Amino acid sequence: MFTGIIETMGKVVSIKRDKGNIHFTIETSIASELKVDQSIAHDGVCLTSVHVDKAKNQYTVTAIQETLDKTNMRTWEVGYEVNLERCMKIDGRLDGHIVQGHVDQTATCTSVEETDGSWKFWFEYDPGPKNITVEKGSISVNGVSLTVVDSEPNMFSVAIIPYTYEVTNFHNFRKGSVINLEFDIIGKYVARLLEQHFAAK
């Protein structure tokens, strides 16, 4: 489990295809603290480290085809900046919200607006019974725990303060950027229970 509070960013330094899988090697300042089999969220995608090179500050993860199909990892190139978060410690503070690291779908950035020292981003996604946003509710965008500002049937907006803009890859977002979305798990459970309730009638 994750919290959506990004620890640091990493940079993709190598991409190697192996049949239907892709091995991504990431360079980051926290590589020396990692170990093989550790869970790390990459733009909100939970992946397992399969190799760690502490001397080079690098580690490698493997994405299968299903992960590539459902996330923005299919668009990554060498040099891509990725948001990183290690899994939550059991005695840690939940500063963001419950993030599973299971991306529901990708979304497209439709607008970036600078608003006197902060930024407002709009995203468009595929609507569905469990794809729900509500004003003042939680949403994970590229692994970042955020509060929804505006909520429409297939669009929502978030406001980004300068700190978040600088320490995450939000500063690279442009109109047309493809990002990862994980909807709030509580909202998904409520939607599922309502679906079962009305289906039983």
C-alpha cells in the first residue's frame, strides 16, 4: 500500500524488451536503500525491483504486457522522469490517502492553467460505473495523492502548489500528456456495493 506522497523522482536510463515484457532501469538517489523484491510505485504503478546496482544508483523493474496496456509506461522513453514512492511503513503517517498502486486507466491532460503562483490541470478519462471523482474527494494522478477541485462525468481538475509542481513530474505535463489514474478505493467499493444492490432488485 502507498500514500500518494512522492518521495523523489527517478530517471529512466535503459529500456530492454524481453518477449512480451519490458525491463526498465531507473536511476535515483534512493537506489542505495533498495533491495531486490521491494515494492515501489512508479507514476502510481506498483512494481517489484528485480535488480539493484547501488554503485550506479540504479535498479530495474519489469512490466508485463497487461501493465503496459493499462498505464502510461508504454510511452516511456530513456530520460523520462518518473515519480517514485516506496510502500508505506506500518507505523507511518497516512499523509495522502490509500493508494494501492493498481492503476485503473490512463487519462489525458486537456488543459494547464497558471493561476497566480499555482497551476490548475484538467484531465479527461473514460467514464465507467467505478470510475468516479467527486469534488473535494481524493484521486491519484501519476501516483500523487490529490484533491479533486472540479468534477464532471468524464473530466476533473486539480490544483497544484509550487512545491508539488517542482518535486513531481507535474512540471513536465502538457496538453496531451498521458498520465496514470487510480480512483479512490472507497469510492470504488461503494459503487460496487450499489451496483450489486440494484442488480438484486
